[in-house]
Amino acid sequence: MKSEEIAKRLTEFRKSQHITVRVLSEQIGMEEGTLGIQLLGKRNIAYSTLEKIIETYPQLSIEWVLFGRGEMLLTEEQVNFAAFKVENDELKMQVKEQQEQIKKLEAQVEVLMRTIHGKMEG
């Protein structure tokens, strides 16, 4: 994936949506000049720039941006599915963290039970 090609596709998207560089830079919290240089292909597109643009415009296909494959814009169904998947993955991570916390607490309870049992016998 060449940065110049990514820059061209991002510019194509921006123009198709009638978004100025100024508006886009404000939306993603980036200096207009820095974004403009990246979009002109004079500097590599930063990963953080791509990430912010995709977060701001979830309908923009990352596969299209990076590789030029598929359609520029995702369907509403695809956007909803992607959001569901992200939420689902986050929930799975939370469950895993909670399960690890439960195991730690169970181990602590076991130690306390042994201590109590030992004091009752002694």
C-alpha cells in the first residue's frame, strides 16, 4: 500500500462528500497544514490520521482506502455490523478480565479459608 495512493483515495472521499481539508482537520483534531501535506502525498499518511478519519466516518471502507478494493462507502448494514463486532469484542474482553479477577478472588478466599481452618484447629 503506497501512501500516495491512500492520499488520493482519501482526497477522492473528501471531495465526494464535499468536505474541505479545514473541516476534516477540525473533525479529527489535526492541524490543517499537516493534514493537507499528508493528503497531497508529500508526507506519508500517519496511522493515527487514518484511524481518526475512519472513526469519524465509519461508512468509509478501510479496505478501499488502503487497497482500492471494493466500494468507497459501506452500506448501513455493513456499518452496523462493524459497530456490533467492535462492541461484541469489547464485551468479550470485559468478560475475560472479570473471569481473571474472579480466579484471583477465589484464590484469595482459599488462602483465607486455610488460615481460618488452621487457627480453628490450633
